[in-house]
Amino acid sequence: MARKLSFDPERVFAGDRVAVSRAISLVENELDGSEEFLRRVFSKTGRAYRVGITGPPGAGKSTLTNKLALHYRKQGLSVGIIAVDPTSPFTGGALLGDRVRMTDVELDEGVFIRSMASRGSLGGLSKKAREAADVLDASGKDIIILETVGVGQSELDIAGAADTTVVVLVPESGDSIQAMKAGLMEIADFFVLNKADRAGADQAVMSIKMILHFKSESAWTPDVLKAIASDGTGVAEIAAKVAEHRSHLERTGKLAAKRQHRLEERIRELVADRLRIDFWSAERKRILSSRIQDVMNYSSTPYDLAHELINNFRNQ
């Protein structure tokens, strides 16, 4: 028998902070009733605009997220923040490093901050973080900021989860070249060169622009903005660039196309998860265990055993 929810879903949709927090915990931990709750959430989503903040460790993503949220609050907009932290090797939970750097907005009733573990996601953004963003969307937030874990070269999931993706770099660490290698050039809707008061900032901007110059022509050309997030310099320009990109997506119909693609990918992921659960029945686990020695002895191959397992699944 499914356990009764510890909150009223209608309170989530009314923006009640305690209910929202409990709802995200329900989803994050896959407790009883989470899937049914997400079904109810879905019809309430689609209003919030999602901004992804990504880039290498130490680029100042959390500080920029903090200042950007403060800017949106001054405009009267409510903000939800999903700060994806590294996963603790001991508890499996988030290390909570990002939240302590968001002192400007952490006590603001119009801002909801949630640190979540990456849960080993190589793309820097777990499925649970994307579902938590749905909860914040359904709770009435105007802007949702998704800040990735900052693992360096595997942060591409954010492009599928966000409407606008901002890649944050710093001058002194050769990040422009690293970004080109990591594929961040392909996912960025624009770049922010943070800590622009440091030596080499102008050269770094020119390097990024030079790389962008060799990209194929498109209707939207990523820009490179300079900022000093620690004191708020350049934050208004970043918010304005997000708004400009949003207008471009809406005008060209690409926002709807991007969100459709996001849903298609989510459905594929849900199907894959469901098939994985259904596939590994006790019988197929037994077949794998009993036949693995044949593969080890080279009397069979991994491909033969895989086909045998798939045929068993299809026949049932």
C-alpha cells in the first residue's frame, strides 16, 4: 500500500515553501507516490524560464547564480535555484558547497534554493535535478536557475535541461581551449568571462571570440560578456542577454522546439529505465549467472549471451 504524502500537493502549487521542500525530497529519494505526484506536477509546468549555469570548477558559478537571483528579485520575479553539488562518497548526498555562497538571497522568501547531489551523472545534472526543476516550475517560480556540479569536461546535460545555457569561464586557466575541447562551445548560448578584473581577461575574451568565429553561421551568435560576479559587475548585462536570447527563441519558434526535444529525451529516458527494471527479472539474472562461465571459457561470446537474454525477454 502506497504511503500517504507528507504534504498537500495543492500547497506545492500555491508555492508553500515547506510543501515544495518535501515534494523535492519525495522526488529525489523516489519515495512511494513520487511518480504519481510527478504526473500531477506535469500539467502545472511550462511557465518558468530555465537558465543553465555551467563551466569548470572555480569559475564562480555559485557567486554568479547568487547575484543573478538577486537581480531578478529586484525586478519582482520569483526564483528557484537547483545547485547540483558533488555527491558525498559517504552519504550519497550533496556536499552543500554551493548553497553557503548564496548569502544575498538565501533568506529571501521569493527565492527557493535546493542543493542536490550529482548522483554520479557524467553530464553534471542528474535526472532528479530536472524533476526538481519541474516541482519549482509548478510552484510558480518565474525563473529557475540550474547550476551544474562543475566537473570540468562533462557538463553537457545542461543544454537539454535549460532554455538558455550560460558557460562561465575565467581568464587565467586556459579555459577557452578547455571549453573548445569539452564541447562547451556547442552548448553555450553565450559566455561569461568572470573575474574579469584579473590579468589576461581581454586576451581570454579575444581567444573565445576567435574560436566562435570559426563556428558555422546560425541565426544566433553567442556573445562573450565580462563580469566580476563578486561585486555584481556585469550581472545586469547577463540578465539582459538571457532576455535577448529568450526573445530570439520565442520569435523563431525554437523555444517550443527545444522544449519538445526535452520532453522526447525525457520519455526515452523513462522508457529505458522501465525496460531496465522489467528486463532484469530473476529468471534472466539466473541465465546470466549460469551462462557467464561459457563466455569466460570462450565457448560463447558476450553477443550470444546478450541475444539469448533479449530473446527470453521478447518471448515472455
